[in-house]
Amino acid sequence: MFFYSLCSSSDGNSSYLGSLTNGLLFDAGLGIRSFQRAMALAGVPPEAVKAIFVTHEHTDHVSGLDLISARYGIPVYGSRGTIGTLMEKGFFKRGQEVHILDGPVEAAGYLVTPFPTPHDSAESTGFHVDTESGRSVGICTDLGYPSEEVMRGLYGCDFVLMESNYDRKMLLNGSYPPFLKQRIRSRNGHLSNDQCAQTLEQLICGGATQFVLGHLSKENNRPEIALGHARAYLAEKSMKAGRDYTADVLPCVTEGRRFEIR
């Protein structure tokens, strides 16, 4: 079983969890041709995707959702607020199978449990995924802070995709207008590198050992800054990379690399 990021940035987000023949897609923030190319790079046919779980309705997470789900007949799962908002925007008029998530659901041999995330959308969620192998995976992006619900949802996961959206200094000194800077920094915005590092510390204490940092801002962050900050903070807490945990940063657009869930 492996985790594979098709894309991860403010421009688009989509991740695959599973095997070469069976798995789940989390978000579909890329066009169908980009989806097909990204899956081919990983050696995974699109038909391997048995369900799409949507975190929320923002464009960078759903731009290809309608066409991909219709083309391949993939059922879609999301919170009541997310699905309702997408329907208001004209999604799901191609006969797709759509499910409202009110609690844990089994899909393709995985048990997927949603949990609320604090973000400026209708009803955003993260996901805790229990696998048949006994490993668990957390999917968590687009959150203003690590709420109690988020920490409960991620606690006990072995592998976690965690947002590390912006560097505070880069955001404050950058070209964004004040209202946008405030939105990003708000409790319904995005997670900073500082907040991400602090969250990783708690998750390591809870047993997590593998992390990938994602949803980095192209304007207000850099992969080496996000990863370097996390490693430096954890080192201060006597947590050593390679011994206590592994961490990496997802590329904005896939390079074909898969992360094996250990």
C-alpha cells in the first residue's frame, strides 16, 4: 500500500491511497488529462480509483471532480455542507453516485472516518483511514489551527499528510493585500510552518512516524523552508529524523514518487 500525491499546492490538490489496482482518491483539484498523466506516472490505471473523498468545495480541490467522477463512474463522498454547495454550483448532473458522509464509511476495503477541520468553507473535513493491513493514514489540509477534533481524528495514525501552507515572515512581507493575509492567518485559514511543526510533535507522541507536508503556498513558502523548520523544531524537542520519524514535502505537481506506508 502506498500514498501518492498527484498535486499539492494552492493551485490544485489530489492524493491517492491504495495499491496498483485498488484505492481511494482524496480531492480532485486537477483537470482530467492531468489526472490521467499523473496516474500513469505512478503506474496506476484510473480504474483503480474506487471512490473519491472530498475535503471541501474550494476550486483547488474539486476542479476536475465532476468530469473525473463521471468519466470513470467513481462514487463521490463528502460532508453534507460540501456536497450541498457543490450541487448548488451545478456539480453531479452527469448521473454520478454521490454520498453524504455522516460518519465512518467502508469503501474498497478501507474504513474512512471524516472529522471537521476549521476552514472558511461550507463544511470542510479531514479523513482518518484505517486499512486492511492494520495501518492508518491521516489526510489533513486546509485548516486554520489544529482543533481538538482534528487532533482526535489524526491521533493514532501511522502516516499523515499535514498542511504546512505558509511561512509567517514571507506572508507578512509579501505582496498579498492585508485582507488576504488576515484570512490566511485566521483560525479558519491555513496552517503555518510553525503550527505544522508543533502539530507533528504531538502526533509523534501519539505514535505517528511518517509525515508528508503539503498544500504549500507558492508565494509564501518554499519546500526547503517548510521541511527545515519542522526538522529544526522537532530536534529542539529531542525528536530525531530517521529515528523517531520521517518527513518529506510533496511537490506542487507529481514527479511520480510513491510513499510506501510502513
